[in-house]
Amino acid sequence: MRKTSSHRKKITKSLSKSVPPKSKAVHKGQTSVKELRNRISLRNVKQGRSKASKQTRVSIPKRKRPLAAKLRNSASRETRRADSKTLKALSPLRTASVKQYESAVKLLYAQEFEKAKTAFEKLIQVYGDDREVLERAKIHLKLCELKIAKKPPTPRTVEEHYNLAVALMNNGKYEESIEHLTKALRHSPDCDYVLYALAATNCLTGNLDGALNNLRAAIHLKPENRFLAQHDSDFEPLMQDSRFISIVYPERVTTPSR
């Protein structure tokens, strides 16, 4: 059946009520068709710009190093070569300064403070250009000066001379040890332990006749010194000497048969 015209009118009226007219305002939260069109156009413009920028991008060649930089690098190479040549020329001088420094340090460790002080002063005067050696030499020089300032007082009694002589003998300073033992004997000529120490020091320095004479005197004053000498390594150079055997081992000496 065909719909009547009145029925058509009713349908058009209902549709007109459901669809809002164009002139009416858009509700909040809704986007108008015009705004959507603007957004789409802006997006297309941006995409077109990015494509154009990609297409127009040109690879820029690297800059060549200027002539001044090349000259500067070549000059630095020349200076490095010159420095190496000067270091090679200074190496013998450095070797000499180090050897002089080591010998001065050995004197310091041996408690030869006066000699070490002189050596360090000479080192500073001659090799002042070597900063490393110069700084260390100055430090050791101050140490020598402090040790010299704290030097023990001069011995006066027999015991003081004897104790100092034994300390010097243990450090290998035999000449100074003999000097103090001689001074002790001036105060007390019959001191057996001073004579025994003097005999041992004489033997270490190669004065075998002096060692035998002083040992004989020490045993004469105190026979117990004989047993000390039998086991004393200081008398090792005289162990096979008949004179030493006659003094230390009198029982081994045989009387001649008639």
C-alpha cells in the first residue's frame, strides 16, 4: 500500500524535530565540522613541510683542515723532537746527579752526618737544575743538620769512652773506636776489658801485632778473657797463628824434649 501524503508529512516533521538545525550552537565537549576541517588541513600542511625539508636536505661536505692547523701540528712535532733531543742530552747529567745523591744517602744511613751534610750541600750546588733531586737533597740536608745538632755530649769517663768505642766498632768505624779506647786507657791503663776491646779492633783493622800485645795484657790482668777470645769471631784472622794459640791455648804448647 502506498503511504498517503499526510503520513509523509508526519515523518518529515518527526525528522525535523530529531535533527538540530545548522544555526543552533554546538554543545560542550563536541567538535564542529569546521574545526575538524581546520585540524586536518593543518596536519596536511605540517606533513608537507616535513616532506619538503627531507627532500631539500643536502649533505654538506666536511671542511678541510686549514693550512694554519697543519703548520701548527708540524711545529708541535718539531718541538717534541727537540724536547726528546734535550732529554737525551740531559740523561748523563741526571745519571750523575742520581749517583751523587745515592752516595750521600749511604753516608746518612751510616750516621756519617758531617760527611753526608757536605755531600748534600755539594749536590745542591752542582745539580740545582734537577728539581726532583734538589728537593730530596734539601730534605736530607735538614735531617743531617738536626742530627748534628743533637750530637751526644763528649765522653769523659772510662765507661763513656768504652761504650762509645763499642758502638763505633759495631758500625764499622774502627779508627774512631780505637781513638776512644786509647783515651780510656789514658784514664785507666790496667782496665782489662778496654785492652780486650782494643785487641779485637786491632785485629779487625789488620794490626795483628797490636792485637796480640793487647790481648796478652788483657789475659794477664784477667785470665777469663782467654776463654772469650777462643770463641770470638773478631780474632778469626789469628786463629791459625802460633802466637795466638800460645796465648789463648797454653795447654797445646808442648815443651821441648831433652
